[in-house]
Amino acid sequence: MKLKQRPEDFRVEEISRLEPGETGEFALYRLEKSGIGTPEALRVVRRDWRLDPRAIAFAGLKDRHGITGQTVSIRRGPKTNYAGRGFKLNYLGRAERPAGRGTLLGNRFRIVVRDLSTEEAARVAQRALAAERDGFPDYYDDQRFGSLRGTGGRFIAKALFAGDAEEALRLAIASPSHEDRSRTKRRRKLLRERWGDFAGLAKALDASVERRICERVAAGASFAEAYRMLDRPLREIHLAAYQAHLFNECLRRAVGLWRALRGLDEGGGPRHSGVDGPYPFYEGDPAELRDRVFPLASAEAPPDPLLDLVLEEEGVSRGQLEGFRKGSRHAVAVPGDIEAAAPAPDELNRGRLSLALSFRLKPGSYATMLVKRCTYDL
């Protein structure tokens, strides 16, 4: 089984409630991209248009690997388009409110699964159609954990909670990954190799926020002050990754309890590996899981037995979770409008089949998690 062999194998289009018009303080744009993340693309636009970071808003992050479309708003933004490397921003009109999570209705997906046998294609299609009835565990998937790249699985936010701002900064800017672009990789590798020699790094690095950070630390700034020099959206991503991990830990335990109550091996059953750890699944009717809602970890989160257990095991108190957004998330996601096309000869893998799946998901749910549920044993 193979996914994303070419960008057009993974398409996602945001369903927004914002309708562009002729008036309003906020300019609306359609961001279409491939091979680049949402924050990275908008950082380029912000730099070239000299925008205040607070002027740009969007409803959610979109996968860098595929072809994605989403709505972006810029407060008092220009009536013009922008073309960058791997993305384009097209002006749509104006609106009275900015883009945000409250303006997102959902996402439509079309995903091509490749390199399948006849039996495998039938199994994937059957599981996908069953998901419209039974749903699947609504884990945060690997895309949420991009800030773990190169860190060896260490969460930047957890280092901050432990009071180790130097470690948090080092993980954030000196952790090269094979997925980094070449310039970023070289910069992070140099930072890793010469960490501590901040005066020397300030001279050796190219023009970047990392060089400014090294200059400030060399001049006597604390590591906490230096960390706060990172873009606020990036720091929010660090928090969001750890909050997502805490939710996933709760859901893993809930799925384990579901199996235990049915006399099944609590740690067994279908599962898929992931950046954040294994993703165990249930099979059939999720019963009580269908209506289960977990509070997201935050300073204001209400008591919840599983969340309380996870926080205790992580060694984190609610009081340390200042800055985490209050909210909740369902344990189960139920896709809509699922269609499984007839298997077709796979032009990229001779003698094998490809299968196209189309479906709609609520905001925040991951199409790749549905695919994992359908292909965990392939």
C-alpha cells in the first residue's frame, strides 16, 4: 500500500462559511499550496507584504504533502494576488469578519490509495464505507506533531513546563530533520553543533530569526526571552502539539477500556504506528465511545478521570497549562458522503490497483487517520 506518491493523490478543500463580498475590513484569499505548510507559506507573504503577524488569520493547518485549498484573511489586506514557491494566494473579496476556527464548516477530501491487490482494494473500500456508520477514533494525526521533527520525540512545551527554557529553545531551533528544506537544515545543524557559542553563531548564521536570537543571548538575554522571539504562531504550534498528545493519550486509554469491557485484549486489536505513538482502533459499533467528549488539557479544563490520570503520569498540573486553549474534542469522528470508486489499474505500480476515496470530515478531524483505520494491516 502506498499513499501520496504524487501530490494530486491527496486533495483537501476547506468548506468555509465566509462569503467574499465588496465591503469589509478583512480581505479574503484562497491559499492553494503543495509541498509547504500553511504557516511557512504565510510567513513568506507576511515578510514581502510587511504585514503585522496579527493581521493574518486562517481556520486550520493543512497537510504540506498534497494539494490543499483554504481561506485566509488579512486585515486591510491588498486587492492583489501572490505567487510563491509551492503556493499561490488569490484575492477573493472582502468580509466583515476574519477567518478562524468558527468560520470552518469542514473539509472535503479525495485520496488515492495505491499499490493494492484486488483483495486489499476490496478490504479498504469495505472499511471506508463502514466508517460512515461506525466512525473511527478521532486522534490527532502525525501532521499535528511537526514540531517533534528532529527532537527525538521530546515536546518543546513540556521542556517549558519543566522550567528549562534553554532546552525548549534548543529543541525549537537546533533540531535538524531530513524533512527540512536545505537552508533550514544547514542552519539547524550549525546551531546544534555549536550550541553555547552564541557570539560565534551570531556571526556564522545567515540573516534569520535564529541569528537575532543568538545575538540577544550573546548580549545577555535569558533563554526565556530568546524563546519568546520566535513567531507567536510557531510558539502556539508547540503548545498545540503537546495538547494534542495529551488528548491522544486519553483516547488511547478509552479505546483500551472499550476492548477490556468486551473481554478483548486491552492492548491488542487493530492499530497503526505514528509519530505520537501507536493509534489503536476499535472494530464495529463504538457504543459509549460515540458520545464521549474529552476536555482538552488547559488550566480551565473540568475534571475528567482519564485526563487527570494522563496529567498525573506526565507530571504536569493544570496550573502549568496557561496559554492552552480551552475546548473539547469528541472521541469518535464520523465521515460523511463517503464514496469509494471502483478499483483501477495503478499506472505508478505495474500489475497493482489504485482506489480513490472521497469523503467529508468535520473541522479538526484527520483524513489520514481514516486512511490509517482502513489500511492498518497493509
